[in-house]
Amino acid sequence: MTPHERKTFADQLADSLRSAIGNGQFAPGSKLPGERKLSTYYGVCRATVVAALEKLEQENLIKKIPARGNFVQNSTIPPRILVIWAGEEFGKANNLENTFSFFEFYNGILREAAACNAEISTTCIPGTIPEKDLKRRIEKMASFDSIIFPNIELARLWQPFCGRKTLVTRASFIEPPSGGNDGGLSILSADYTLAFDGFSDRLRRAGWREFTVLTPVGGDWFKEREKAICSAAGRIGIEAVAVRCSPGDFAGMLPDMKGKFIFLNSTDAVNMFYHACMLTGLLPGKDIALATMCSGETLSSLIPPPSYIRIPHYEIGRKAFRIAWKRTAPRFVAVPVEFVETSTCLTNNRRKGK
């Protein structure tokens, strides 16, 4: 053996530990002795021990878990899962519906984590964080096996981990992405196309021949959803009339909507819609048939409650955890959506189609 072929002390120690793992001295899932103990036992410096352990980790023979130690790789070693929220306060969003939807999503994660006796870590990253502080945060995230993002807009945070971690996010797509995933990221979304088809079919079976899609002015997402709803209605022979109106103008346009079915294309505006009805003396469910889309929690204080397309944030959270826990390959998952019909939604309106 030439001098160039001689193994370093770290290589020799890695060979020794590899043999000990192979012959069962360290069973799968067991914890290796600490770095100081290994250093004393083998008579090498601690830097050599660290280098040898890094080699074994690169070979996926062991796994280093911060604050716990080095474990022999085994499917029974639970992954460390992190949920990242972009903001100053965990779960706090710019509107009530987004806050409700996040906590439904997070509760779905916690439900599955409890069933697996798993721990979930969380962190907040403000949007105005300096770049050097962001890099420091990202370095700390590297100790986690799986990272869950509540929304796909956190792209700058997940990109450094593509190919090295199990990454999961929820998103809103009318049409699913053609590639199935986005750069190593598992994406979960409600199946909106199925929801709009089911909603339109329910209206047709109830005798309606047209309805109004009331959309707030502005916002590409609202326009995209408006187009999808109208297309779904057209496929089964119902006319969907698109009307765009600022929530501040609801009271002025509502008298012309009496006796019609309205799909309110904005959960954020539903409370303003009810207020406008009160100002004009109209009652949703009696004078105007109303439906919207949301998680459901937003409507809990409205009397009478409107019908709604329920976005299954809770179920999306459960599926997100399963992907993170099992560390499955990146994929796109469309979660079924249901139309929740209240008792007054379709039955008390006089202007049904003939």
C-alpha cells in the first residue's frame, strides 16, 4: 500500500464503527456512545470522531439528532418535523378567514402527530427579517428532516432544502401543476374543479337555471376562480352571470339581486354582504339565496348561515403530516371538497328557473 492509499484515522474509525453496526453490536435505532466516550475508547482526538461520524451519516448508516445524539439508521427513528409560519406571530394572518384556515390546517397536523406520538416544532420568520438573520435561521432548520409550509408563497425558505429534506406545502390551484410537484416540494390543494362541478350540479337539480357570481374588484385569484365557476356551470347548462363589485357598493346593487342565487366569490366580504342586506331590508336565505367558499369557521356567527363550499384545510393538514412523517417522494395531492347546503339556501326563493 502506497502512502497515498493509507487510510486516515477518521477512515479507520469509520470502518470500525461500520463493522460494529454490521455485526449487531449497535442495533438499528440504538444510540451510539457520545463523541467523548468514542474518543477515549479508540484513543483518537474528538475531531477524528466527528469526521468519522460525518462519513457514516453521509452513508445513511447513522443519523445525528441535535441535543439527542447519533442513532443507527432505522425506519423507527422518528423524523423531526418543523412547521414554518411567515410572520411575527404564529398563525396570525391579514384577515380572519386566513387565520381560521391556518389553524384548521395546523390542527390537522397536530391530530396526526398525536396519533403517532410525534413532536411538532414551529417557528416564525418575519417578512422583514435581514438577509443575514434569515441565513442563520435557515442553518438551524437544517437539523429537521421534514418541513411543512402553510403556503407556497414561502418559496425563498424552502428552496435551500430541495433534494435534502421532505418538503410539504398547501397551495391554491384551479388546475393542478402539470409536473406533479414543484422542484422537490409536495403540494396539497383542494380539488376546486370537482367542487365547482358539484356545486353547479346541485343548483341544477334544485331547479335553478342561472346564478350570479359576485366577485370583488381586482385580484387575479378571484378572476381565475370566477372563470372556473362560470365554466363549470356552462358544462351542465346553467348560466353563470359574472358581476364585479366593490364590497362598499353591495348595498346599492342588492335590491336588483332580490330573488336570485348569488355565489359570493370572497369569504373576506361575507360579513360586509350581510351588513348590506340588513341596510336594504333583505334576508339571505329568504330574499336572496347565498353561497360562498371558506373553511366553515368564518360563518359560525352568521344567522342564517349561507351555504358554502368547504375548503378542507383540516384534512390537508393531516395529509401534509403523513407525507412529512413517512418522508415520501414529492407529489401533488388534490383533496376532495364538499358543498355544505343550509336548509334555507335553495328552498325559499321564488325565482327558480322553470
